[in-house]
Amino acid sequence: MDKEDKPRRKNLTERIKHFTPSWFAVSMGVGVHISLFHNFPFNGGNQLVLDIIATIFLVFNMVLFVTMIAMTAARYSMFPQIWGLMIHHPVQSLFLGCIPMALATIINGLIIEGHQTWNLGGNALVYVTWGLWWFDAALSLLSNFAIFHLMVTHHAYELPKSSAVWLLPVVPSIVAGTSGAIVAGALVDISESHALLATMAASFMLAVGLLMSFFVLAIYTHRLLLHGFPSAGLAVSIFLPLGPFGQGGYGLLLVGDLFRKLLPQSTSPDSILAEPGFGMALQAITFVFAFMLWVIGIWFLVPATVALSTSRGPPFGLPYWGLIFPSGVYTLLTIQLGTKINSTFIHVIGAIYTLSIFCMFTVISFKTIKQLRSGKMFHAPCLDDQPLAAIDAIQKNDIELNARTPNPNTATTTIVATPGDTTPETVAEPQEEASRELESDTVKRTWWGKPVYEGSDDLEEWLAFPHITDTQAENTGPSRPMYVL
């Protein structure tokens, strides 16, 4: 390849401009290894070695998360126009849910390794982490309801183009619920009342996330039955359903154990929480539901593995990090189930899953580092490598459209000249005529708080879908939009 043909490396400013929320999936993939190594079923008496490895992952993930937060803050500080484009993008905006999920992996690591293994900070670390968890829970609920509201009111979707990416705004509640159960487990020895409060809050988060996930998965299953698996651009997303099943089942098992320890509550004799055996009943119920989620996960895992291995996947890019976290939390559920029923067979499956995920993580990490050198990994579909001057031009064009659009509430006048008359007659047009004129510029979608009109075809297409590269355009054609994660 000639030197002139090599792709130009992106500088730091361009990398910041193209730093999308989907990058936080990398932090999620790193963070899930903390729990995987800590809970590895066959330690051979070397649990300390596994905890050291888990601690290394924790420290690296904390540095990674802080760096990503700084990059995100710099992006919207330097380029405030991008926020409007990103939040109205039908795919990229969904990845905002990755931020609280990435933070939850750090909270889990601080409790599992920082408190339980190394006893750092004592009770103060537990309460600091608990406070951080409440913040994470608030972000998760915001992701659930605010982003879902955007999906309903601002985004345009079609069933053939739907994918499991729709789960991203609702899964954070499940992840936060599991994280809350881990924090509550550390609070048991400090304050049972605080532990019970944390357990109830974690149960609420799990219920919200799981119920909303079932709604989305029903639509996704309907899509699979009618249109098959997603296209190559979204092929790796078929593993995302493992996330709510694995994380939800793992969280239910933890919550069930906590109810067994904390109930009945003698401080509230008239409450149902004071009923004898209520804690044991809740533990049994959560185990049954967790086992059912594990079985349903197998139903999604097998065809997803076959589909991805037999089809031509997309070129390597950031979406491949979406394979690690869902598979990792499903592995955690497998290991925890093996522990509950004392099954060596299930523990063997969990160990195989863990090693497979670590190998996949290693391969993806090396490929990511290789592409980081050139900056190829930094690509924001909502920008499509457009200079920000083009965004300003679009804004100006939109303002001009607003300026020349008639007001339907104001009557207009028309000058009518009749033959032989030297003075034209002024006739007031009724309001209905102005409304009919406005129909030619019907508002189709709201962008950045301003209406986008049907007459602006290029603007509409540019805002509705992430554009593809020139090479992809030759293969797919300009009239076939493609979502790129």
C-alpha cells in the first residue's frame, strides 16, 4: 500500500469528537472479570492469586472509567452541538445506559476485593460505596425512563431493523439491583436495618429492569420469527439477551440469600416481613426464577452462537466488546447456581465459560489496542466524519426553513388583480388556506428542539440514520440506511 493510500491517523481532538457512549462497554467488559476471577469455582487453593488478578482488573477499570468520563466531558464541552445529534440518534443514544453499568462493576469490585478480600477502609468504604450505589441507581432509572421516552417520542424504528440493542436502556436497573445486593451483603455485619433497606431497593431495581426487559425481548423474539437474525452490522448484538437473564438471575440469588439472613424482622411485628419462614420462602422463589432465567438464557445462547459462527460477521470494531459483559454475567449466574445446588457439573460449565470469555477478552483487547494507534476505533455514526462546520450549516438551513414557513394561526393576504383594474384588490385568505400550505412542509421529526421539514430531504436522511463508509455505500446503495454501533 502506498503511503498516500494509508488512512490518516486521527489526532486527539478528532478522537474526543468521535468518543461515543458505546466506549463504556469496554469498561463493562473489563469490570465483569473482577467477579469472574473472584468467584472462579476451581481455585486449587490459590484463591489469593485469583483475588490479585481481580484486583488488577479493578484498578485498571477505575483508571479506564475515569478516563472515559473525562473524554465524555471534553467532548460535549468542546463540541456542544454533538449532544443534540447523539441524543436523537436511534442507536447511539441507547448506549448511555452503559455508563451506570460500567460504574456498577467498579462498585462491585470495591466491595468484593477492596472490602471483603483486602479489608481496605473498613466500614467507611462500605458506606462510601453504598452512597455511590444510590447515585448509580438514580442514573439507571434515568436511563430506563428518559431514554425510553426518547425512543417513543423522537426515534423512528421499524420491526425488520430492530435488534437486542433496545435492551441497553433497561438493563442498567438489573445491573444496579445486583450491585445493590452485593453492597447489602457487606452492610449485614454493620447494620441490619441498612442492609434490609439496601436489599429492598435492590429488589425494586431488579423488578423494574426484568419486567421492562421481558417487554423488549418479546418484541425482539417476534422480530426473529418474522425476519430472522439481524444483519451483519448488528450480528454481535444477538448475545445481548444474555445480559438481563444472567445478571437478573445472579441478582435474584443474592437477594434471596439476603432475605434468608435478614428475615423475619422482629422490629415490625405487624409486618409481613415478621412472618416466620417468609425469608426462606423468598429465597426459594428467587432460586426458582433464577433457574428459569438460566434455562431461557440457554435458549438464546445456542442459536446466537450458531448464527454468529456460521455467518460473516461485521469487521472488527467497538461492537465486539458487547460480547463480553452479557456472556460474563451469564457465567456468574451459572457458577452461582452450581454453588447453590453443589453441582460439580455446572461448576465445570462455569469454569469453561470463564476461560472462554477471558480468551475472547484477550483477543478483542489486542485488536482494540492495534486500532487505537490509528484512531480507527473512534467513529461516531451520528457525525459520519462530518466537520462541525457542516452541523452549523445544517442549523442555519433549519433556521431559514423556520423563517419561511407560514404560521398556520395567522391569516395571510393575497394581491388579486382583475383585468381592467388599475388598483389590485386585497383579499384575506382564510386560516385554512395557510394550514394547507403548511402541509407541504409537514413536520416529520424533531431535531435539536427544532422541527425538521419534509422538504429538507438531505437533512432528514442525514439525521435519521448513521451513514456508512464509501466502500459500504458501493455494496449497499445510498437508499439502504445501515445502523452502525
